[in-house]
Amino acid sequence: MNMLRSVRVAMLAAVMLFAAALPVRAQTASTDDTAKFLAGMMPAADSPLTPLTKDPAWQRHANFFDSAFEKLEQRQISRIRAWADTNLAAPKPTMFYMFSGPDFLYANAFHSKASTYVLSALEPVGSVPDLSRLPRGGIASALYNVERSLGSILSFSFFITEQMKTDLQAGQISGTLPILYVFLARSGMTVKSVSPISLDDQGAAYFAGENAGPNAVRGVRIMFAGSDGQEKTLYYFSTDLSNSGVKASGFLKFCATLAPGNSLLKSASYLLHSGNFTTVRDFLLNNSATIIQDDSGIPLGYYGTKKWRLFPFGRYLGPIDKFPGRYQESYAALFRRAQPIDFGIGYRWRSPETNLLLSVRLPDDGSAGADATSSAEPPPPPPRSRRPRPPADVGPQPRGGFFFWR
């Protein structure tokens, strides 16, 4: 009996020793911890990413972002929130931000009371791997690429698209998703879940690898909550917003299910001034309760005076040299009675040069219905000799080739 007991004890010890020798599956970092880590903020104490915060590369990254976002908060974001609290009396649950890139930061600053954000641009969603499983050198490289991607928007309030193409394709962290993570975390949000989303040509949403058809629009849905615990939704779609692009996809049909909303247009490369973006321009005019824009958004001639009330803020100096031929005489006339503004936005990112237009749909048409003036052509630009030249020092000047700024 004693011998049998000894054998059993020996076998049990062997099993325990074998189990201890098996590799332990590493804990996966939560999405919220990943967002905080990329944003230079401490993840949860029990997160597998917490030991990586001792890396000098992460500590330098955290110090850089602490300083950059503190300055941005004082210079722009807090002032934008105060402006929005004063001037946006009845916000809608949905906000639309076309040509946005991953710019949740300004979407939330202008429309912090929204519960659903719809951002859209050409840039791909990309991916964020499990950072706890990257080699230490990979972490430093990933953090550096995130910093580079955010350089222009932290300094000038807009992305330089050509640079973003390069930055968001480098390394194992790619696309707009890591930037969305950073902006959510730095805006005080808790990321609850992230899932891919596809839209078929009728605007129906598909999740978890479901087949949305050959013309599917790819994107991501992020569920998050602020300090009040209210759950909100952020959609980002990688899609072509030109006439041919939106007519072949279900993106605007999906947006229509969330309308009417409040819209934001900032540093939009004057695309809505051209004949190749009339469909998305008409959608915004027909489905927005308010539109906040700089002069790179919808030309003034498309706002029907019987449909919209216009509130100009700041100063209109015309477009920067990168966008010749987009001066609007009617804009200049409107801004002669503009109210002051204490923050900068768009290509004219210095506050003494900024123009911001708040357009509010009048209630006499009953809803955000069809705008009878949306197909009217705006007045032609004045002769070049009448167009004032912008100051020489207006921010970063791109070199070589044509590309969009936003």
C-alpha cells in the first residue's frame, strides 16, 4: 500500500512538473490598453503592455505626446469646445466628417455631444498587432511612425495626405486605426470594442468577415465611452468620395440611415468646388442640420438663402498658394461682418488668418430635405489681379507633385 501511494505521488509530481514546463499563453492586451499605450498613456496595471512602459523609447514617446497634446489643448481644442458650447444649440446625435482622414480629435472637439461619428477618406483602415509580442526594436519603430503620422495635425490642424500615405504604411502598425486609437485615448475615451465593417452597394452593414459583395466599402466600427460612461460609436470608412466612387458604393445610403446630422468640413482640398464631387456635396446639403467648414468646403453659392442661415467667424484671406483659383468674392463679402474667433483651423491655421463658417438649416422646410439650390453653380472667381495674395508664412509647403491636404 505504501509503495502504491509512493508511485501515485511520484506520478502526480511528474504531471505537475510537465505542466509547469509547458509554455504559458501570454495574456493579450485589451484594445483600450493598446490605445493608451500608443497615445503615451499608462495602460492598466495588470496589462501585458505595462512592463513595456519602462522602455526608454516609450517614455520619450509619452513625454513628447504629453507636451504636444497639452499645447494643442490650450491653443485650439479647449477653445473649439468653448466655441461649440456657445454656438451649437441643438446638436444632432450623428456627425458626418467627409475627407476627414483619422481626425477624430477635431470631430470630437466640435461635436462632443454626438453619439455616432462617421468619418471617411481614402486612407485604409490598417491594423494594430498585439504590441506585447513585438520585439523591443519593433516597439520603438512603431511609436516613431505614429509620431510622424501625427506631426502635421499636431502643428497645423490638418494632415498632409502624401506624407500620411508613407507614414501609415510603414512597419507593423499601419493605416488610420492606430491614429484613431491615439485620438480616442487623448480625448479621454475608453475603447470598448473594435470590429471590421463592410457595406454592400445598398448600404447594409456586414461584420465578422461576412461577404458584402464586390463593391464593398471597408471600414471599422469602434465602440467607446467618455468619462460619463455613455457608450458611443465611431465609424471610419476607407472610400472614394468622388462621384464615380460614391455612386458605385453604398456608403451614402448607409449615411442616410443616420441622417440628419451635423457636418464638419476642414482642410478639404477644395474638392467640393469641383464637378467631380457633386454627389457628396448634395448629400451634405440635403442631410445636414448644420455644417461647420472653412472655405475649402462647400462654395458659398450652393447655400440657398431660403434654406440656410450663415454665421461667419474669423477672417477670410482667400486660399493659400497651393490652391489657386478658389478665391470667392461672395465669401469675402460675407466675412466683412464676421465675429471674432480665438483659435486657428484649416490651412489658415493661425488664428488671425482663420475663417470658419457655421451654416444652420432653417426650419421652414420641415427637415433636412432637398435643397433647391444644391445644383446651382456658384459665381465664378474674380480675375487673378483682384485676389489678395496670402502671407508667405502659412505653414508647411509641399514639394513636388500634386496631392491633397486635409
